Amino acid sequence: MDQLKNTNTLFHNTDYQNYLKKITACEVSRSFCRHDIDHFLSVARIASIKTMEAGLNFSRDLIYTTALLHDIGRFVQYQDKTPHEIASHQLAIPLLKILDYTDDQKNLILDAILNHRNPKAKGFSQIVYQSDKLSRACFCCPVEKECDWSSEKKNLTIVY
């Protein structure tokens, strides 16, 4: 049985792949952190660990699907300044229709996407928020000094 059935279905979806290509094109000259599959998988892996540590019972498939979707609207933000959490939320709705999740699970995923930049998020959304921030390897970034993240926000040590 494929433990990441929905995640793999999503990843191989034509629309999803096109969104990834659009993000890559928008970030081709970006010197700071990119919003690519490496970032999405880092968020997923950290969120999986944090979920286990918190004793919560979310499937890895749900966690990975959320991570793959949380920044998918980034290209929209580059194009028209729509906050990417809003664009990602909107793009995720039709993508979730092809996946085998309950309505409650889809709503959990959509809430986490919409709140992944909200430090006051609760529950699973808070885990995604924290994992998104912790996924950045500021401690070894060659352009860390030019980054506009505050020193308090930067990951200057390995945590996960």
C-alpha cells in the first residue's frame, strides 16, 4: 500500500507540475531561499517530526500533501502581488478534489495553507507554520547577511 498515495498523485498532476515550473521561472534569479520541491519536502519532514513529538495523529500523506501545496501560489504573488497563502489556498481547492481526503481533511489542509504565515495559528496549522520557518537553513546560507528576515527569525543553528 502506498503510504503517500495522495501526495504522489498530487505531485504527478499536470496542473501541479505547471505551477512548480511557473515558480521556478519566477525565481530563476532569486538569490534567497527558493520555493521548490526541496523546500516543500523539508517542511513535510519537519512537520512529520513535530506531529509525532506533539502526539498528534495526522497521516504522513496529509502532512506531505499540505507541505507540497502550502507555497504553490508563490508565482501568483510574483505576478500580481496576491499574498501567496491566499493564492496557494485558491489553487489547492481544485487540486484537492482529485485526492482521496474527507471534507474535514481537505478543510484542515486548506486552513494550514491559509495560515502558514500566521504565528497565531493553532493546531496543525501552527505545526505547518513552524515547520515552514524551521525549514530554512540560514546558518549556512551564502546570502544570509542580505536577507531581510530579522535575526530573531533566522535559523542560525540546526534544530531539525
